[in-house]
Amino acid sequence: MIKHQCLEVYRGDPIADAYGLGAVALRYQAMGFAVLGLGRYSKRPHHLYGDRGGVYWASMDPAAAAWLWGQDKLAGIGIATGTRSRLIVIDLDVKHGERGDHSWTRQFGGWPAPSWNYPLVSTPSGGWHIWCRLPAGLTVPTRVGLLPGVDAKAEGGYVAAPPTMVRADSAAQDGGQALLPYRLVSGCFCTVPEAPPWLLAWISTAPALGTRHDGGHGTMDMTRIAEHGLERGARNTQLHRLACSLFARCGTSPSGQSAVRAVIEAVIARTDVSGFGRAEIERTIASALAFVQRREAEDMEAWRSVWG
């Protein structure tokens, strides 16, 4: 049995027997969420989608879920955020020594759930996802590093959803990997309250403050960059690294590029751009985009070689 309050699937149910976790994906679709399949025990889009993966494949069509989970009953479940599902997810991550829940508490003076009554999901990293409905007619960008360890998943993004499990490094002596789940801790997916106006305003307008690692090439102090812009003598390098980091997190889809552009333009507005013209800025951003797109293509090819 899989039981997450409003998601109950029992062995012996013909839909569960036919589609496995797809039976849960169909429940999500019935509640108004656009669903995409994830690779087994992975947060990446499923290899069956081919080259054009990601949130493009998210759908509320039951036939789309039947097609994917009819071929792989153990595929994970992804939920599109933003207008596709009218969903915003606050991601309180645990990464590179940053704890998003601690950052949130310092900023807002308290833990947001369960008093909020929003669905609260524990993640395999030890972090939390808070689900909020996006009010009809509004669009909110995906934002990265709003606080240390705090992101907002919205337009162009997606999240893994319970009961998806992912592989994580295990402390076992055999060096194996443990399967860790996404778990619903409180709230209910069938009654997700709308995000409060103050949260929507904060996501849309707050500068990116979190200090984040930029893919193994050192660190970027986003607090300093948000306040003072790029450093003279390192503007090109910093912009390229910043853009690569943002494209990797927000995605290279049109909506992802728009979210990245919004953050970069805010940084450029605080930068001394004398001798650093718009043409060079655009070349640097384009180079970062091409780099991340090549890496995505290489990742997809690697997945194909694994899955056959």
C-alpha cells in the first residue's frame, strides 16, 4: 500500500498493477497537477522522453501517464511548477553547509508549517518542500538563492513528489547507495492553499542573497554581488560563472532563460559597466547558455547509454 493521505494505492488495484507508481501520478493529475516521469531513483526526467526532456513533458493527460508508467512502473513522479500546475514550491535545501530552514527562520521569525496548513514534504537531502497554489492569472519566476539554501520553484521548473525515491550515498560499509523517499509530513495535496500575497511579492522582488557554490569552481558571494554587482577585473569570469549556475538551476527553456535574465539584469544594474559593454555581456551570457545546453545533451546521452 502507498498511503499519503489523499494518495492511496493498494496492491491488487488493477490500475496499480498495470502502472505501478503511475497510479499515484494519475491521482496527482486528477488534483490538477501536470505530471512528468522521472528516471528510476532519480530526479532527472525519464530517458523515454528522449532529447527534449524536462518540464516540456509535464501533462495532465492520463494517456501521457499511462504511456510512461506503462513502460516503467517504478519511474519517479515529477510535478511541474508555475502556471502548468498553478504551483509554487519553496525549496528549503540542505546543501554546501547551507540549511534553508534555518535561513527561513532567521528571515521570517518562525517555521512556516504546519501552522500554515500548506503541504510540507521532507526531501532525501534532509530539506523541505512547501507547496503553495499560484493564484489564477499570475506568473511567478523561478528564483534561486533567495536566502542561503532557499529557492522558489515556479515558472519553468518542477519538483519530485512523494512517494518518489532517489539514490543517495550510503554510510554502509559496502559503499552502496540508499534509497531515500520524498515524504508528505503534513497538509494535503488535494487542498493546497494559495500562496499569501506577501510571499508572492517576496519571491518576485527579493534580491538573490544566498551564498552558493557554482559547480565546483569556487564560491560566489551572492550577497555581495546582489548589493554591489560584478567586480572590476573579474566581471566577465564572474558573469559567466553566475549565468552557468543560474541556467543549471533554472533550466534552459524559454521560461528558464527569462528567470535567469531577470537575476542577471538586476546584477548588471549594480555593476560598474565602464569598458564592459552590452555586446560583451550578451556574448558571455550566450556562451554560458551554450555550455549548459551542451552539458544537458551530454547528460542525456549518458542516460541513454545506461538505459539502452
